[in-house]
Amino acid sequence: MATPDFEEIRGRVRGLLIALGPILSSDEAGEVDELLEHAELGEGLRTLAWLIVEEEKVVAPADIREIESLAVRMGIVDELPPGLSQYGVDDG
């Protein structure tokens, strides 16, 4: 049985996936979604962060902050890609 904390984190990672949907390919989004479906929240968040860096996707700074905040909460900060914050760019 999933805990409220688990469900909250899964909801927040799903929210990121939805917010970043326009810049992700269907394969990329599907990869992260499948991890979330299998309760692999940390791996899903890591994959999302690495996709941003490896594919050089430009995202809102708030999305980067959300990834970093969730990583702190899950204890996986050291597993995020270096330089992630440089991909958070204001659009105006």
C-alpha cells in the first residue's frame, strides 16, 4: 500500500512530466511514465533530469527547482546530472 508521502511525490513527478510534455518526445515521456507506473520514483526523476541535460532541453527554472527539491527529499541529489541548473532559462 502506497503512503501519502509516496503518492504526493509521484504526483509531483507526474506534474513535472506533464509540464515538460511539450519538450519531450513521446518515447522520452513514455520512458519516465513507465518508471512511475512501476513505482520507480527516484529512477523516473533521475531519468527526467538526465534527459534534460543529455538532450539539451531548455526548461523553466521552476521546473529545475522542483526536480532539485524532489531529489533532496528522495535523497538522490548526488545522482542528478552536473550542470542541470544551466538548463533552466526564463522565457521572457
